[in-house]
Amino acid sequence: MSNPRDEGTGEDGSAPDSRRPAVIGLVVILALVVGAYFLVGALQRNSDLEDCLLSGRRNCGPIDTPAR
């Protein structure tokens, strides 16, 4: 007679492969890629501002103008 707990096991008695760790890993990698993208953008803007200031200019900050 078969035990109900043994129905999900393979021939060697091990549990079937789960995709949960792979999905969690993929989500972590995607979060790191998105975070790195925004970090690189912020560093690029900061670098452009520093380049402007180091060249001796004084009007390097972005100017916000109202939309018409």
C-alpha cells in the first residue's frame, strides 16, 4: 500500500525539484540590476556637475522652468 507522503518523491526517495529558489534568485538579480542602473545615472549626473564646477563655471546647477 502506498503512503500519501511518498507520492511527491522521486524514484530515489528525494523530493521533486522546486523552482522557488531559482525564482527568488532571479528577483534578487533583477533588483540588483535596476538598483545599479539608477546608481549609475545618479553618479553620471554628479560627475557632470563636478566637471562643470571644476572648469571654473558658476552656473552649473539645473534651472527649473515652469511648463507652459
